[in-house]
Amino acid sequence: MGIFAFKEDQSLGEVRSVETSRITIRVTDGQRLQKARVGRLVAIQSMGDEWLIGIIERVWRHPVELPTLNEGEVPKDLTTIQQEENGVAVSLVGTYRERDGERKDTFTRAVFSLPEINRLVFPIEEKSLEDFMGILSATSKSEAITPLKVGTYTLDGKATAYIDGDKLFQRHAALLGSTGSGKSFTVASILEQAAELPHANMIVLDLHGEYSSMDFAAHYRIAGIGDLKVKKDNAIFLPFWLLTYDEMQSVFVDRSGDNAPNQALALMDSVIETKRAVITALGKPELLEGFTVDTPVPYKIQDLVASLDAKNEEAIDTGESYASGPRKGQPKTEKGPLTGKLSRFLIRLKTKMNDRRYAFMYSAPAEYDTYESLHDLAIKLMGSGTAKDGVNSGIKIIDFSEVPSDILPVVVGLVARLVYQIQFWSDPGKDGDARHPVVIVCDEAHLYLPSQAASAGPLERRALENFERIAKEGRKYGVGLMVVSQRPSDVSTTILSQCSNIISLRLANKTDQAVVRQLLPESLEGLMEVLPTLDVGEAVVVGDATLLPTRIKMSKPKCEPRSATIPFWYRWARPKAPVDLAAAVENMRRQSRD
Ligand SMILES: Nc1ncnc2c1ncn2[C@@H]1O[C@H](COP(=O)(O)OP(=O)(O)O)[C@@H](O)[C@H]1O
Ligand SMILES: [Mg+2]
């Protein structure tokens, strides 16, 4: 016996049209239409013990045009004239089988056959819903090699919702929702469960320091000005020499200037020159074989500046001397090809070098100048320890809150690129299992992965390139992305469209809703109608990681992220903590809160 034992009078209506996985149902009894609610499930028997499962997408009740009568004509029987037409549109999502070989009660996402016209359609409710959701829950738990508990189904709060932890990250995930809809809580809850695994490997790009409360994670911070004086272990410097030529160019070369090509060439020459000198001094000639301008070896920025200065001030000896005048007897010189042409560029470069907010890049402590410092950085970023005390944890939270917003994209992009490249160059091992998979959680992705509409500048484009490569190729090398954003319409569509799993919390904005809808197969668009009305922490989950595309009430994490929401009215009503505004002004002057 299966879980469905419907009686004919329980049916909603009968199948009226079939169009691939979308069907419409004619509901003759207007009363029964009340049972049809968008998002609810229905069952249609296709063979003896096989049922098609569908989700209600649309419900309608149209008035029917009454037949026009000739004058004087009296209708025979008023009750036989239908005044309304009731219907339901359903999207088929899978097949339930009472028996499948040895196994009983199975659900798969495949739709093996389409329903016949006039088949009865039954709403799945009450006991049958409970049973069905129980099967769904058990199947998703057992089918996934690594079930990840995300919450409970909205349809039945007693059924735990599991998703497939492998599939979720293999082809990337997007976590979308307006502010305050529960994104950070969802991230925290996933992190918490990942931390239970002995070798989890996740890097969270935390833009507001929201996740500082997660005590199971390792915490790092992109260094701020305060770190120059007092050395702290968790500060990460990203020294200048890690930048690729393209990244440097996007930071320093003013593309609008006439001299841009000269500047770019000079930068290229000087970087190559400086790096070659370092490699020779290090005694590592093997690096010269595959050498490019982007080979990451540490060099001193002062050496690069010196090389550029020399080009800018170059004076070529002509071999002649002044015969008369104040400089009589001195050698005559000619301008070099770049003499004076790099002045503006050098000013730009030096201004940035002296801007203390960029300390993490231009004023990295001496230990970052060593050849081995990149090894240490790789271990910090990608090491996956087992300790839960956070020191050696595989969950790494990197706080970017002190990074100036104008170069945030480059810095975030740099971290992502390093992770991808190190993973790419890791020995895959015999079975490919020597590469340890890693996931990058990109919080507030709209800030550094902008869509074309949000007009990406050269800095953003570099970051985008790095992330797009991960989005396209990451699966092969074990780098997954989890893109988190409150403004999906401002996030690069190239990246979003590579995300096979969408977790969408409440989304109020129409443009954002449209973006999410575009990411889904057409047959599920109806499901997205609920986006603006979802409860806090409730999400529509769609993708290959979930067995049924449906609403899930996400569970709260044990360890809550520090919410960025400040309760205004409440705080105004309470006794006030002392606020030192003078100190704030001083912090602003010093650009540090320490
Ligand atoms: N799964 C959930 N269940 C219940 N309440 C939640 C849940 N997720 C979030 N909340 C509530 O909503 C608030 C905002 O959540 P948060 O994750 O910070 O939103 P976002 O990151 O999307 O701006 C939290 O402070 C919490 O009170
Ligand atoms: Mg948040």
C-alpha cells in the first residue's frame, strides 16, 4: 500500500491540457477550488503504483460569457448554464512510486510519463501530505552522500528539509534576499554544520564583520592602519607584489590620459625587470623558464618605483659636451623615450603608497617580503584543520570591513584568484582527491561583482574576471562559490547564471524578483510569485541540490551572526550608553578605530 488512497470525491478536477511538464486542470466544482493554493502539491496517478507529483502554479476563476438568447426565448434550465470556469495550472516536479524494484515509497525528480487527459488530480493534504513529506525528507537524506539539514518544509513543519551538500557547491549556489530576510543567518547555519565535518574548507568574505561571533571558525582580518604599529596574528596583509600586471594597471593607470599606453608599457617593463632581478638574487633560475610578468615573487615596491623613476628621468648621453653657456663643459643629454611621460603616473602610484588606508598592500611588514610568505598565506587561506577552537579551523572568516571601498573589488578578486590558482596548481593526485575542495562565500556580492548595468569600472572588471573563471571552471578543480546578495539585479549575470542552486529568501524589489525568475526553468516561475511575501528566514529553494523545488523555513544557527540592523526607536527609548564623539572624530582623522 502506498501513501495515497484518494477517493474520487476528493479530487480537485481533471487534467484538461498537457504541455510538457505544465498541465492545466479543469475544476468543475467551484467549492473544490478552495483547496487549490499556489505552492501546494497535487498527485496524478499515471500507472498502478506510480504517481506524478506537481506544484500548483496558478489558480483562476473566469466568468464565462453567457450564450445570447433570442428575444422571447426562455432558457430551458438555468442551472445547467455554467457561469464560471475554474482552473488550476500545475508544474510537474517528480514521480512518486509505491514500489520501485526492491524499494518502497520512492520519490525522484524525473517525470517519466505525462498524464492522460481527464485523469483525476488530487490535492496532497493532511495525512497524505505528512506521509509524502516524510518520504521526501527520508529520500533526500539517504540519496545525498552528504545530507545538509537546512530547515523544515513550509508545507509540513514536521518534515526536516535536507539538501545535497555536494551538489549545492559543485555548481555553485546563490543566496538571495532583501536586507533582513535572513541571509546571514542562513550562511551561519550552513557554516555551523560544515564545521561539524572534520575537514571542511570554506572561506567567508565577510564585508561587515558580521561573522565575528562564530567561535568555531578561524578569524582573519585584512590589515588596517592599527596593524602597522601593533602586530596581531590574525591580520592578513596582501602585499603589492601579489597583484597581477592587469590588476596593477587597473589600480594605477589612468586610462583616460593620453599617456596610458606609455604608462602601461613602462609598468610592464619595470615589473619584469624588478622581478627578474629578485629571481636571480634568490638563486631560483628554474622560475625564469616559465617566467611571466605575473609570476608571484616578492619584490620591494621601492625597487619598482626606482625603476620607473629612472625611466621618467632618463637622460641619454649624446657623447657631446656643451661648448659654451652656463653648462659649458658638461655632457650634452637627450630625453629618453619616456622622459617626463610617467610623472603623473608616478604621482598616482606614490599617493596610493602613502595613503595609510592602503597599508595592507604597500606597507606589509618585512616577513611578507620573503619568498616563503606566499606559502604561509596559502596555508592561512586554504588550510583545513580539524580543531573546533577556531585556531586551526577549516572555516575561515576574513573580515574586509576596513578595506577602502574603492579598491575592495581588487582585494576580494585577489583573494579569490589566489585560492583558485593555488587549487589549480595543486597536484590532483591519482584519483583527483589530493585537491581538497574549497568554497568561497561571497557576502554582499553586489559590492564587488557588479552587473554591467551597475557599470563595472576597470577595478571591478578584474575582480569579475577572477570570479567568472571560478564560476565557469571551479567545478573541475574543486572551487565552489556561494554568492550572497541583497540586490541580485546588481550582481553580474554571468556569475549568477552559473549558479545551479538558488536559495531565495524574501525579495521585495520587482527588478530583483525578475532576475531570480530568469535564473529558473520556466516551469517554476510560478513558485517565485511568493518571493515578496515570504516570512523572515523562509526561502524558496530550487536547484539540483534539492529534491523538490519548494519553500523551506531555514533553521536558525546556534551561534547567531552579529546583525547589522540597529533598532533605532528602541535605542532611542533606552538609557543611552556614553558616546565619545570627539574620539570618533579622532578615529576618522587617524582612519583607525583602535
Ligand atoms: N531562519 C530564521 N528564523 C527566524 N528568524 C530569523 C531567521 N533568519 C533571520 N532571522 C531574523 O531576521 C534578522 C535578520 O537576519 P539576517 O540574517 O541578518 O538578514 P540579512 O543578512 O538577510 O540582512 C535576524 O536578526 C533574525 O532575528
Ligand atoms: Mg546580512
